[in-house]
Amino acid sequence: MTATPPPPAPDGQLPPMSPPVPASPVVSPWITDEGRRIRDRVRALIPLIRSQAREGEKIAALTPEVLEAINDAGVFRMSMPVEWGGYGLGARDLVEVIAALSEGDGSAGWAGFVGVGVKNVLAMDAQVVDEVRAETEDWVGPAIVGASVFATKVGTARAVDGGWMVHGKWAFGSCCKHASWALVGIEYDPAEAGSGGGRGMVALRREQYEILDDWDVMGLSGSASNSLRVQDEVFVPAHRFIDLGEFPLRLQQLHDRYTGFGYGQRGLALLLCAALANLAITLGMARGALDCFTEQANKRKPFTLPYPTIGDMASAQVAAGKALAMINVAAATIEGAADQIDARTTEGLDFTPPEESEISLSIAYAANLCEDAINLLQKTIGSSTVSLSNPIQRFVRDARVLTSHGAIRIDPLAEQNGRRLLGLAPFAMIGGAVPERRASTDPSRDKEPIRA
């Protein structure tokens, strides 16, 4: 069909403008009906989530109303297998839902990300899996959380008859105030234990550890990422322990034990999916900040210039346009990686270590681009955003905390890829806590240690 040209304009005048053409939304074939339903339920909750985010900061946790609302929306069942009554969603669905949560509040998005960690306990002995399932069937919140599993400083364990005696302190137990169980990292003496690599992970019941009141931070305060502590030794049965040397292989075998599209992911796809679930938070926060910006800019008057509103300022219009472009580029990177994971999962394919490393770098860079967009919008609005009642300043602080996370910081990921590009052997990531599993017959330098 040929477009109808606009009518001629009188001499010396510009022709009338055609009505704006709305941008076509990017449609992904990997967004499922269930993922779309959960995402849309979450979007309906954004006003509630945003209105209670400040209170969540004060109590250093999600408010009970927000926790229950997102639980009822299906957020904490997204990554549970079908066998648990969950949905086993794929990567793109997780990105959609977590980004929607984060438009309201980054800490709510972080809670959605924590729920993805249920896969870690599923890699353990079937007996502990059954215990966690039975005790959390009607639980409101994540069934299990992790704290310092792969950190350089973890707890201590000693082997005893039937299991382990464990004690220690573990940082960053995200959502610990809302969970029934916790996974924590431990180190032990392989000689005393009779075997093993010296690093492991154990599952602790809620009554076995205390939650310290130490999550006093600049951002993501509502994520309840407190430290956990076992002051005196507690007994952990052998079936609630896994050696970290076994963990990567056990994760890769999940597709043989559980159903749901997301459980078709292979080893490195699993790791990328977890990273995407994390970084989708920044994408959602950037969208939330832009939403708040447009609302506020069209109401507030500039401090120095004689415009009716900030939105009438050319500089504000440029900032909004730049922020939109930054967010769209970040979305294309993050959502594109999620689509690629789902496409390979359908074909039963995984990623090579160099591919995983490069994608990890690209999506981390996209998260930093979202942070830059948020900062631009905050500075353009100006000093009114510094009020703690203004959501934009919270997006600024939360984004800074998230992009500072050790596992996704841009410079270490860039160094790792730079080493590979320059022909140098890559480092073992996450402090080398997870032993690399490399075929002894494979001399290729494009193999990298498994990252969990």
C-alpha cells in the first residue's frame, strides 16, 4: 500500500505533521503464556510496590503486603520445577518478570532473582530436596536462600559420624528474613574427611542460624541481605552437604531430573540465566526511573530557566531521549541474550566457555548503561530528587549497589575477556571456589573454568 502524501503547504510554511507512528513492541517467541501472565500481574502491582519501597528500606526487608502480593502473583514459583507445582520458566520469561518487579523497586526485583536460586538446592541429595519441598509447600517467599556459598571467606565444618559440625558467619544472605532454609558455603579438611576438595555447601534450617542486624547499606536495603551466623556448632546430616567439586555437574544433570522449559538448560546456560535474572533488575529500574522522570518533569518548574515545566526544557527532552536510547540498547542486549539461551535450550545446546564469558561481559555492560541512564535522569530533574520520598534517588542508589556486585562487576569481566583476546590463560572466577572441570585431552586455550 502506498502512503498518502501530506497536502501541500502554503508558500513559506512547513507542511502539517503526520500523526506519530507508535513504536512496535519487540515480540519474542520465547515469552510464554504463563510468563506473560505473571509479568502482567506484577505490572499491576507496581504502584503498590513503589509506594511501600521506602518502608521496605526502613525495615530492611520487603513489607509483608508486598511480599504476599508478589508471592500470590507467582513470582517465587517461576523457577520451581513442575514437580514442585512450579512453572520452570525459561530465561526470557524470568527477565520479563524480574524487570517488571524492578520498575517498582529494585529490592522487589532482587527477591525475584533470589527465587531463581531454588535450582541450587535441587542439585543436592534427593533427601534434602524432599525436606525443603515438604516444609515450604505453602511458604510465602523464597523457599531457600544462599549466603557466601562461593565467597573467599566462608564457614567451617568438620566431619563427624553421619554428617558435619558447622559454624561460621556468612554475608549477603539476600531475602533471609523471608526464607525457610539457607545454603551456605563451608571449608573443611579433606584429609580428616577422607575425601573431597575442601570446599562445600550445606543446607541449614531456619532455626539453626541467626540473622544479624547488619544490612545497613546505601542501596537495595529492602533486599534483606543480612549476614547469617552459627555461633556454636550445629549438626548437619550428610545428605544436606555437597562438595563444590560435584556441584557444576549436578547442576547440569537437573534436566534429567526435573521438568519445565527452564530445566532444559545446560551448565553454562544455567549460569547465564542466573546472571540475566540479576541484571534484569537494572533494566527494570531504568524503565522505572524514566517513568518517574516523565511524570515529574511535566509537573515541576525549573529552578533557573523561564520554562513552564522541566519537560519544556530542550535539555530535559534531550536527556529523556538519550536515556530511552540507552535503555533500549541495554534491553536489546539483555533480552537478546535471554532469547538466545531459550533458543539453544530448545535445541539441547549449551554455550562454549568463551561465549559465556563474552555474553557475561556484554550484559554487565548493559547493566552499567542502565545505571548511566538513571544517573542522567536524576541529574536532569535536579535537587528535588534527593528527597528520600522520591523514587528516582532510590533507583540511583540501588543501581550503584547492584553494579558493584562482585560477580558482575564490569572490570573483572572485561579483564577476563581481554586476557582471552590477547592469548593469555583466563583466571578461575569466583575466587576459584569451584574446581574447574577440563578434559585432560583438550589443550585448547578457549576453555575456561566453570563459573557457578
